[in-house]
Amino acid sequence: MLSIRKIVQIDEEKCDGCGICVPACAEGALQVIDGKARLVSEVYCDGLGDCLGECPQGAITIEERAAAPFDDKTVKAHLAQAQRKPEPLPCGCPGSALRSFTPCSDPPTEEETLPLSQLGHWPVQLMLIPPGAPFLANADILVCADCVPFAVPDFHSRYLAGRAVLVGCPKLDDLEHYRAKLEQIFNAAGPKTITVLRMEVPCCAGLAHAVTEARSVAAPDCPLEIHTIGVNNNRIDRCLVGSTAVSNSNN
């Protein structure tokens, strides 16, 4: 039965799909679907508006209209189901089997003119790497938006060398699952440092937000840097989280 009550309204024209609002909703009522934040079910929304201040575009408002009543029991079941989201098992696909190896270090021969790979493990996709992967333990962890390597010509030497990399897309994947997965990884791995590489496009802000939230819970003392890469000119803005120092460089 519908009733008149307060409920979230999202302006799709203003929404850029950044996903920052998703983890702000404790009831799991918001998800990024087809590039836009959407209310997945009226019964999940309590109408209190905790997500309002999280939207940089001002796309979220509270309206009063006929809607299905908020259902706390359904919300609890929904959140429990999200927590039970199964991890992809390495045994399910040969291509996702965990592997660690030594990055190339020998100087290239006269016939080899390409730069050497600095990748030290496999897989690299965040959705495929279990929190207990041995190459994550006490590592310098690099959380990288999957578009970044295309914009940084010296990505391997500048960022990948000596780091364990986790790759993902905050616009196409489940951002709340990212946050929960990263919290598990940071808790299990005890990383030495965390570096985030994101593109300057608004949707990529969700990746930095998920990492920052996970770190605040699981590894609050771990140094965190967020690097923003420009789409057109490889500009790099570097922010030291927990510090007032911010440096900009054009390369």
C-alpha cells in the first residue's frame, strides 16, 4: 500500500554517475546503473536524506510523494545479501588463478627496444583478487582506475614498479562492493602505503572515495596518496590524505 512520505529524488540530468552517494546510504537504496545513480527500491529509502550532502552536482533532493513504505526488515535482508556476495574463485577460471612473479629487470638486448613490464602478480582486477592474496601482504598497494594506464605513457616505471596493483572501474562496477572489498583487503594485508590513481572525470571520484572510506576503517595510519590524471595532457595532481600538502605537476 502506498502512502505519502518523504523519499529520495534523483535528477538524471544533473547526475554524472560519480557514485559518491552510494556508500553514504546506509540502507543500500542507491546504486549506479547505466551511468546514473538510481533508487533501486522505494522500500529501502527511509527519506532521511543522508546522501544529500554527498552529491557534488546537487542532483539528489527529498520530495514528498506517494511511495511504498520503508521496510526495515527488507533492508536488513538486502544488506545481508550484499555482504554475502560471493567472491570469484580462482579455480573457476584458469585465467584468474593467483600468480606472483618477478618483474623483468634484465636490460633489453639490441633486438628488444620495448620497455620492460613491471607487473609482479596476476590477476589485477579488484573483483578477482581475494583479500588474503599473498602478494598483498605488507605491500605498497596501488588502486588504479582501469583507464589510467592509457593516459600515462610511463605507467610501469612511474607507478607500477614495486607495487601490488588493484584495477577497477567505479562507474561500471558496484562501488559499495569495492568499498567493502577494499576494507577486507586493507585489514588482511596491512599495507605499507596506498596510492590511488584516478582520472579527472567526475565518475572516477567514487574510486578515491571508496579507498578513503575503507582505509579509515581498516588502516587509518597507512599513508594514502590520491593522484588525479588529466584526460588530455597527462597532468598529475597529487593529494596527500591526512596532510595539507597538495602538489601539482604538468608532464
